[in-house]
Amino acid sequence: MRLFFYLLCGLIGFRSNAYANLRGDQLIDQYLARSARHDAVLSVRVDYQEPKEEPVRLEFTWMRQVKPDVTSHLLRIEAPGSEKGKLLLVHEKADGVTDYFAYRPKSTLKRKVRISGTRNYQYKGLSISVQEIIGGELLKYNHQFNGIETLNGLACYVVENQLRAEFKNDSNYPRLRIYLREDSGMPLRAELFGKSDRFKMIYFEEVQKIKGIWTITRARIEDPKKQAELIVTLKEAHYNPDLADYWFTEEYLNSSQ
């Protein structure tokens, strides 16, 4: 569920690693500013299929609140019925540190704290990292511009993203490669490399402006090892809504019914 790949919010922080360079930072910063650094309420559908397995469909509401020092994400599962009501709260800080909290209404333990287990969402045969759901956690990476390539007849900036040393245990993907269109700055393709150099391919099949904000409305993720395919579809998008600060707190999770 690499949902809305790399729609991360927040300021690009200082990069101390040799992999970082100014042009790479500028390209990622431009991409985020044009798309992800906006308060939003998004309605999303995810369809997952792998050979000989029953298809899986999830639907969820994603609320995003952007502030100078932290970007908060609240995800609420809407379907299927067995998952309805589950909540995931993520706080992404400007220095790359991320806090995760989960609420599961059918669990005997409803109060959650920051634990590594909440970094993955599992349902039937589908296992999705939080990083994939909310958009890459790009603040954990250094960014390096690596030239221009042509994909599908479109000129693209190639940006290599290397996981910063202090976050080596916080991501399944120590390296990312993103192809950003030269004409719009939006992603056309991304490659996620795992710790064994295994990778997933992400194709951004539909990108459009909604109320003047670039928005990924359909993305397809391929996992060659599993021969699996995941399609993320944006059903609705509402930008700059009135979002209460309280919704993005642990107290709200604990009070949810």
C-alpha cells in the first residue's frame, strides 16, 4: 500500500551525509511544496492482488495536518467491516523522527504507545509499512540529484535517496530512486530498494491538479518477488479543511469508540 507515494510534508532538514547535495534537496522540496504540504482529507481505495490469493480491498480516510515543526497523519479504516474503525496516528517531525500510535477497537489493549509493531499494517495476505501508506517518510533520507533521464518520452530528474544513518532501523527501504517530471516536478516512477536490494516499482499513472494542488490520483505498485500488484486510487480530495488539533493526539485515539 504505497499510498500516494512520497506525499510527505514538513521542512527539509539539514543533511550531514555525503550522499546529499543541494540540487537533490531542492527537487524534493519543490515536489513536496507543490503536492504534500497542504492540510487535506483524502478518501482512498487500495486493491491488492497476488497469484492464487483472494483479492484484497481496503478503503480508508486520511487526514493530514501540516505545521512548521510536525506533519500529522490520521488514518481511519472504513472497509472491510472487520477492519472498520481502526486508527493510525503518525507524527512526522522536521528532523525526520516519526512517532506511531495505533487504535484497534476490537483489541483488549486499546491504548497504544510508540512501538515498532505499528509501523506495519497487516490484513490477510497484505502487509503494508506505514512508510508506504503515508508517502515515504522522505525526511529520513538524504537526497542526491543524479542527472536527467527520459521515461515514456518525458524528461525526468533522477533523485537518489539514501536513508540517514540514525534511521537505519526505521525503514524497510534504505535506498529510494525517484523520477520527477521536468515539466511539473511530480513523480512518474519510483524504485524502492530493500535491505537485500530487493525492490518494488511504483508507477504514478494519474496525477492531476485539484484546487490548484498537484495530486496523485492513481498509483500502481509492483512487487516482482511476490508477483503482486497493488493499485491505489484516490476517490475524493478536500484541501485546506478545518481540522481540529485534538484529532491528532493520543487522547483522541484513547477516546475513540
